Amino acid sequence: MRVRIVFGVLTVMATLAASAKAADNAPDPATQREFGAKLLVCNACHGNNGVPRSAAIPVIWGQQENYLAKQLHDFESGDRNVEVMEWMAKTLSQEEVSPAAANIAKKSWPARAASAAPSPPAPRGIAVCQACHAQNFLGAEQAEGMSTPRLAGQSYDYLVEAMRRFADGERTNNADMVMIMKAISPTDREAMARYLSSL
Ligand code: HEC
Ligand code: HEC
């Protein structure tokens, strides 16, 4: 059984590798005007310079590429249920999702203001998160081409709400995160979000 699962994964990986080789004719937003225009629409909320228009909207510039691609798929399929992003994801064709994620991941995460307050001390329990989100909370590649997202420097409002949604079972597109967040009190989640947003 296990062998069969592993074999299945390998077959998928081989297919992905084959389609990556064919990436020479993948849609390119730099040369395809319609695709380029679709990506400009994202800036209306996620910001022209990568700084989102409100604290409830996450930074996506410089986020982990595989994480971005997975979220666009999850919004499109409804596995991550957010109406505005469901429509936005549906404006992209299947072939455009990977190049869109690559394009956004290549941009620079917005710099922190020099005047920003220093980080509070690391709250208790935060070491657990580093196992998957990396020592510096910049996110990391996981097995099978998946990535955990960068958390460092994401807004407090967005982080605390994302954590609450996992805890309350409103965001279920990752079972580990649901379990982990259910086990953490709201007060501890707030302290973690405060700390992560200050990095
Ligand atoms: C009308 C505003 C709006 C537009 C336009 C928009 N987004 Fe979003 N986006 C949001 C909001 C709000 C969220 C947070 C959703 C939530 O509450 O979880 C989000 C979340 C995301 C996320 C998840 C990030 C994370 O850290 O989990 C990705 C990826 C994303 N948007 C990509 C895009 C792309 C690509 C486009 C353009 C095709 C786009 N968005 C256009 C409002 C917008
Ligand atoms: C077992 C690995 C693992 C551990 C441990 C873990 N995470 Fe995650 N986390 C993930 C994965 C994978 C995702 C992406 C889920 C998805 O596909 O949407 C994620 C997503 C998130 C998000 C959503 C980010 C966004 O942009 O929407 C937040 C916030 C988060 N984690 C915070 C934490 C915190 C805080 C801790 C520690 C208390 C933690 N995580 C521990 C694997 C982990």
C-alpha cells in the first residue's frame, strides 16, 4: 500500500517535471498583455508597491511561490473559502496560476519602516512554529513541492484573524494548522501574531 502511494506521488512528480520542461511556452505576464493586466488588478488590494491597502489584506509580494500557487488553487476550488479571492482566482486560467505565483514570489517583500517599534520578546510556544515556518519565519519548502508561508512582517490583523479561522474551523485547507491553532488560547495567539508582525 505504502509503495503504491509513493509510486503515485512519483508519477505525479514526473508529470509535473515534464510540464515544467514545457514551461518555455508558459504564459508570461511580461509579454502577454491580457495576463499582465489581470495581475495589475491584484495591486488594487495587495498594493502597487507590495504594501496592502488595509491590514486585513495580506502581503503577497515575496511570499513563498508554492504557497501562493496552492492558495490560488484553494480559493478557486473553495477549499479556502473567501468570496473576493474566489472570484479573483477564477480570473486566472489554469495555465496562468503557476506563472502568476512565480511572478508575485519574485517581487520584494515590502521593507519595514525604519521607525517601527522594536520586536517584543519571543512569546512562549513560538518555537513550535519554527519547525515548519523556519527559524526566521520566512517560510520553507516542505516535502512534495509544498511550502509553508512566510509569517515575519505580515500584519497583526491578518495573522491573528488567520489563526482564529484555523482554530474555529473556518479555514480548513491544512489539517495540521487547524489542530495546532485549536490547542492555543486566543491570548497566546494574539501574542504570537504581535511578535510575528514585528519581525
Ligand atoms: C478586492 C481586493 C482583492 C483583490 C483585487 C485581490 N485580492 Fe488577494 N486577497 C484579498 C483579501 C481580503 C485576502 C485575505 C483573504 C482572507 O481573508 O483570508 C487575499 C488573500 C490573497 C492570497 C492569500 C495570501 C496568504 O497569505 O494566504 C493570495 C495568494 C492572493 N490574495 C492573491 C491575489 C492575486 C494573485 C490577485 C489578482 C489576481 C488578488 N489576490 C487580488 C483581497 C484581494
Ligand atoms: C507541521 C507544520 C506547521 C507547524 C508546526 C505550524 N505551521 Fe503554520 N502553517 C503550516 C502550513 C503547511 C501552512 C499553509 C496552510 C495552507 O496551505 O493554507 C501554515 C499556515 C499558517 C498561517 C497562515 C498564513 C497566511 O498567510 O495565511 C499562519 C498565520 C500560521 N501558519 C501560523 C503558525 C504559528 C503561529 C505556528 C506555531 C504556533 C504554526 N503556524 C505552526 C504548517 C505549520
